[in-house]
Amino acid sequence: METRERMQLIESIAEEIVIREELYSLLDSGKKIKAYDGFEPSGLAHLPFAVYRAITIKKLLKAGVDFTLYLADYFAFVNNKLNGDRDSIHSCGEYFLEVWKAAGIPLKKINVVWASKLMDSLEYWDTVLSIARNLTQKRNLRAMMIAGRSAQEKLTVAQTFYPSMQVADIFMLDVDICQLGLDQRRANILARELAPKLGRKKPVAVHHHMLLGLQGAKEGDAIEGKMSKSKPTSSIFVHDSREEIGQKIKNAYCPAGEKENNPLLEYSKHIIFEYFKEVRIERPQKFGGNAEFHSYQELEEAFVNRKLHPLDLKKAVAFYLNEIIAPIREHFEKNPKAAKLLENVRMAGNTR
């Protein structure tokens, strides 16, 4: 595959690339390119984590990128996820692997690294301290958004090490590309700033889109309005039944004719049309009869011009999302190992 085609594949999943020219040079170098994303084992899998991530990873693999899924179990411990119980956190990490497998991510073609293994070395903690030595308290506090925390919250001393630890991950994994969500931007920029000072490789940051929660976003703040598993009523989980998905979508934010901050249009663009070549809308003849859309652009135009009613869009989105999620849900219903892991996560609880 030519450099231009590989670049287009990566651009198709990117909300932002820092810096585009650096990425093109990487792809054009002919060298092996490594990328990663990290996840704290912290609860049940939702739409962005399982379905959307499967789409982006498959595209990266197609572009010839060597990808690492980083199970940040120690980060979950630091952040008191699942009440800080290490056994529960580890079990949740194993559950994550089952989710990704069921979602179609080819685990044999990627690298899986546990934070607890990576951190089991003096070099790792030497790197953490070297990073921390180059951070002021003010700069570190600004970076605490990485951990999903704010300046108003009471932080433990361990949590204040979170930014240094995340940047250390980037250096220790020796990645060329940080392919995380836009909400992790501060960590990646911090790594780029500190890399020259510490004699480390400066990574390119490829930030993917943050899917909106069912409630939409306030004043265009997509990161604040992202779908979060800590907000169950605004999230769609891969274990939701067809009826649950339908009810959640029915109650979703979807004002007639408006495309800004509209989660249902987002799901159509970033997920449904990635799986299906066309979307069929079934409706009575008196409301225009059935309609077929062969691209997201066609569907969006019909909705914006009010030729497609929100209720009809909701019914279609609920149907197609269930079609996508059903194989994942069934995997956990039919596979004893997967079912046990799911049970363990449910018992441990879902925490922030």
C-alpha cells in the first residue's frame, strides 16, 4: 500500500493529528511503525470502547501499523477503579480482552501489554521520576485532566503521579504514534514536549473522535458530552438487550433538522455506515414510504432538510446498532469463560 493510501486510512479515524507532516514522514520512511492506546479496567464495555475502537484498530492494522493495546491495571488501582481491588481489576482486564475478541479485533495481530508488567522494572520508575523532575506542580495539575479529574477534586498523592506515569508508558512502549481519544490530548502533548529533554522519541499524536453520549453535548463540548460508562443512562453497552437499546435511543437527544451535537447522526456516521453500505428506513406511505440511504451524507442531508423525522432515524439507529452489538452480546451469553468474566465485572461494580 502506498504512503498516500496509508495516510488516508489513518486520517479517516483522526479528529486531530499532531503533526500531520511528521506522520507522513513516518509512513514514508519504510520503517516499522508502532502505535498504542491504553485502557483502565474499570467496568462494563460500551459502544466507543468496543465497537468504535474495533473500527479504528482494523484501519490502523490495514495501514500497516503495529498496534499495542495497553491494559492500564495499575492506573485503575491508582484511580480507585473497582474500589482498588487488584483481583477485580485484573479480571476486568481479561473481560476487556474477551470484548475486543468478540468485537472482531484480531488479538493475534496486535500486542497486549499489562501496565503491571511494564512497571515491573527500575527503568520504568526512573523514567517516571525523570519526567516528574521536569514538571512544575502547576503544569502537572493542568495535565490531571488525563485522569479525568479536576482541580476542584481531592487528589491522592498517587493520583498526582498519573501524568508522569502515562508519559512514561509512551516512552517505555517506544511508540511512534499515540492513537488515543481527543480527551487524552494533554498527555500526548506533554510527551512531545518532554521527549527532546529526556532523549526520547517524540511521538505523533493521532486523536480519534469522542462519540457523544445519548444526551448530546452542552455548548459544543464534545469531550464533556462524550459517552461515558460512568453515566449508564447516556451510554449504550454491548450487553444491552435489543429492547434496552431501543428504549435508550428513543429517549436520546435528536432535535428535528439539527446535526450539531446530535448523537444519532454521530453513530450513523462513525459506526453504522462503517458496517453497512446502506441504511434502510421503514415508514408508512403517508410519511413518505420506505427510504434507502447509501452514504452518511445522504442521510444527513435528508435529516437536516427535515425529510427524515427524528423518530424514524431513532428506529433505524436502534435497529442497526443492535445488529452490530448482537454478536458481542451473544458471545458472552454462549461462552462460559466470557460469561464468568462478565459476572465478575458486574459484581465488582462500575466505577468512574
